Amino acid sequence: MRIDLRTAALTDSEDQRVRIAASLLGAVRIEAKPSPWDGTRCDVVIVNADDAYGRQVLALAQKRGIGLVAYASQIMHFDQALNRPEIPGDSGL
């Protein structure tokens, strides 16, 4: 199985971790070679939600239905990452 994996707004150390994780997927016969987000369709994109560009990619991936892994330095509701008001009554997780 091959996965088209893209990244956006990652630091060098974060990018290195993603590359290591992707190489470990080879042990279960999943080929995932990370490359920078270029705006085209892919299977999954990994973004840093602390970064403005990362949040832009996050919003676009969500709109297009692209698989998404988003992280931030603090726990936040997905809507916060997109700079939208929180959903009333939602716990934020």
C-alpha cells in the first residue's frame, strides 16, 4: 500500500520525526514518503496548527476531505485551530 503523505509548517525536528515514523510504516508494508504540501490532493497531510500557514493548510485539507493530522503546543478544539468560534457545549477534545 502506498500513502501520499504531505507536511506543512513543520520545524526541522518535527519533519525528522515524521520521516522516521513514515519509514517505520515500511515494516507493515505501507510505503509513505513525506513531501512538502504543494496544494494538490494527497492521502494525508500533517500540519503544525501553531503556524499560520499550517492553519491555512488545515482549513483547506478539511474543506477538500483530505486526511489530516494536526497538532499544536496546547490542546485546542479543532475550530480554534481554524480561528472559528467554539461549538457551544463541546468539551474541546
